[in-house]
Amino acid sequence: MEAPSTMTQEEYMALWEEHGIDTATMSKKKASKPLSQRKLKSLNYKTLEEIQADLTNCQRCGLCEGRNKIVFGEGNKKTKIMFVGEGPGANEDKTGLPFVGRAGELLNKIIEAMSLSREQVYIANIVKCRPPSNRVPRPEEIEECLPFLKAQIDIINPDIIVALGLTASSTLSGEDCTMGELRGKFHPLFWNNKLSVMATYHPAYLLRNPAAKKVVWEDMKLVLKKTGAKRK
Ligand code: SF4
């Protein structure tokens, strides 16, 4: 997303943020190359608490430099459905919680429309620290941080992961495709093909493109069908 010639890129991003838009996940950004062809580190943790403790003050990648809080993820540790976004935005960085602010409110509505509550699912991101100016996380940052999400997913062992936006969708599926090609389909999680990833649009994209809400709902109906859940 390029700034107009009358303002700097940072001013442009700040303008979006002022209006409550999480610029971390704008649809026109290119995703980082998926990791699947490279080796993903396996970390040996038994509990989510162990992972979180190991991440205290994490400085494994450059994203530590600008962050206020690490956004570990939160929710039901025994859930069947996990939601994974790209990375923390300004509100998440301030609070340490995933998906707060306007995009988070919209995600809550999507979850409620599925007859679920936020407490019944687990919500996390591909990287746990906010990239500067909400840029797309770099491949080396994803490579450092993804093993911790992998460990979370391996412990929680959900039936389905809903990947929100291009970075999460391409990273988790391992497919280097556009959002249009990825969304609306189940893809095997690249390190565990027994686990399905549904790729769909990020709530921040829906704030700018409300017409796409209908499409996301179609995707969520597929998720509900697959998990055997029923809408009230
Ligand atoms: S993004 Fe992940 S690997 Fe990088 S500093 Fe934050 S917690 Fe550590």
C-alpha cells in the first residue's frame, strides 16, 4: 500500500490507524514467501505456559526492537477452531492481546455469528511482535517466530485453523498463491497434513470492503460444517 506523493509512508499509515484501520493486513500487500520448502524448527514444549515463559523478553528477531508487548495468543486451550492472523497492530502491541480494536471487534462478531464465543476459540498470530509501521513480517522474522506458533498449534491440536489474510494463509498452507486463489478452500497445514487450514480474508480487509463479509461467512459455514458444529 503506497502513500500518495503528498505524505510519507509513515504518515499515510498513521492516517489509517487514526481511523481505526489495522494496516498490518491490507489486502494489497504481498505475503512473505512460505516457509514450507525450508526446514521449520521443532521445539519441544509440553504446555502453552512453558512456551510463553520461554518467550519472555524474546530477542530472537529484530521485531523485538520496536515492540511494547509480546502478543502470545489467548483462548481455549482445547478448542477445535483456532484463528491465526499476521501479526500484532498498534492496539495489540499496547495491550498484549490478539485482535483488539476495530478488526478485533469484527472478528468477535464473526465468531459470534458462528454461535461461538471468543473464549471458546484460540486466537494467535504468525509473528508475536508488531512489525514497524505495520509492514509485512519478513521471511527471517517468520522463520524465527513460527516455531512457537507451531508448538502452540501442536499442543492445542485443533481440528481447523482459520487463517486470516494472505500472510497467515500462505505461511500455514505453504502455498505461494494470491488470496483469491487460497480463500474458500481447506488446505493441509504444511507440517501436519491431518490438520486443515481455511484461508479467508482478514477482518481489517473487511472493514474497508464490507461486501467481502458475505464471502467470509461462506468460508465460516464450511468451517462449521467440517467441525460438525451447528449454527443456532
Ligand atoms: S516476533 Fe517472535 S521471534 Fe521475533 S522477537 Fe517477537 S516473539 Fe521473538
